[in-house]
Amino acid sequence: MLEQLNKQRRKVSTLVENRVHFAAKDVELSIYDTYENAQHIRLCSSEVLFCGMLTGKKVMHVNSCDYHQPFLPNESFVLAPKQAVFIDFPTARIDKPTTCLAIEISRDKIAAVADMLNYAHPIQDVQFEYHSQLVHNEHNVQTQQLLNRLIQLFSENDSQRAFYIDLALNELVARLLQQQSRDFLFKQINQGHISTGIQAALEQMQQDLTQQLDIEQLSKIACMSRSKFFEQFKLLVGTTPQQWLHGQKLMSARKQLQQGKSVTSIAFSLGFSHPSQLSRSFKKAFNQTPKQYQTQYINKENS
């Protein structure tokens, strides 16, 4: 099925933002390929637009919030309804197109998923809801796998296609809502406003990424039983405490690689027992070694 999709993509009708798209209930998926350098290309939607970079580099300009930043693979960029972005394509070439996935999601679907999260798993002092604002972050391996799954589902003709697309869309929206909730939590933590047990536990974990997790201590800080702490943490943050801490280490490693630091120094600063342990974890998460990522990032920044 993916071969059929690739055949459609090779039917180029325009060199800038050549589009292949699919539609289903509450969602439309598009893949954009750009084959030449271009500047200030406008993109806007009446619904929430979730974008994931696949190859190449874009530079995104959002005048409404004075935002001007590069957009690279393994990153997500979410536009609020009617929020316009203007895009530059500094590295696009005919033999190496810049490729982006765009998923337009209805506001009714987002509201429905928020209601399901709030009803099924209420969290004290936390309400899942969509905030109409720009979101730009490095997504984890689970989100990348989900995006790949959506591409595959949309290109299939299976009789259960609509059902599985809806399941995957629910997960993507839940991750977006959790991301916004995490951003709100971390903002409160940084401002010293701790109002929930999970926030207090996150503050403790953030103090030192190299520390060994003490679930009993974190549960006490959160004023919860061990099982309740795991349940509430996973719902709010989207992962287990161990997975979150490991992911934070890898995100920190990416930032340090962008600064030109060596793999060895990064590994020991983050508590890995050996640089090879960091390299294995990094490649599993981002599908490339730390050195490959560092070289790619430096080349893209200098292009």
C-alpha cells in the first residue's frame, strides 16, 4: 500500500508543496513534498493542524506570536485554527525534497477526546482541554510510530480502515492534550505554583535527571498509593515515570549534541554507565546514532 502512496507522490504537479491527501471522518491527512528553494509560503487551516517533519528543513514564521524557528525531522508543529504560518524551504532540491505530514483535525473530535479523558480518568485540579496556541516540540518515538501508522492506514483499502483511523486519531489527539497539560504543569512548576501531587513529583524528578527513581518516595510526595501514582502519572504525562525520565535524558542529549558536545561527556553527565548505552538508546528512539544526529543538525543549521 505504501508503494501505491509513493507512486502518487511521484506524480509532481507543482515543485512547491506538491500535495497528496486522504480524508476520513473528522480528519484529513496530507503529505507535502517541496522540490525547490522557496520563501514565505502561507499555510492556514480552519481546524487544528498537526504537522510532522519527515525529511529536510523548514523555517516557520508565525507573526501572531512573533515566532521564527527551524522545523526539523522528529518534531511536531501544531497550528491553532485560523493561525497562519509562513514557511521557508532553504534546503529543498529536486533530488532531495523537503517532506512534511499535515493532519487536519476537527475541533469537535478534539473536544470529544478531551471529554473522554476527563470523564474516564479524572485528575484532581487538572482539566484536559485544547488551548488555541502554537505547539512546537520534539516528539518521542511513540508519536513518530503513530504518525507512520496513520500514513499506512490512510493508504489502505481495508474494510476496517475507518475504525482503525479513528483509534489512531484518538491517540494522537490525546497526546496533543497531554502535551499541552504537561506544558501547563511545567510552567507552574517553574513559577513555584505546585497544586497537584503529580506536579510535586515532577518537580522532584526534574531536579536531577541522573537520580535513581524512588517510586515509594514519589508516591509519598504525590500523596498517593503506588498504584494510584502510576495510573495518574501515565494519564497526565503519557508515559510511566521511568519512561519519562529516560525520555528527558534523551531530549537533554539532543540539546547537548546541538551545542557540539561529545557523546562521551553527554553520556556521563546524564548518568549513563557507558557512551555505548546512550548511543543504543538514542538510536532506538530517533533511528540514528548521536553522531549522525549531530552531523545532520550542524549541516542543516549551516545550510
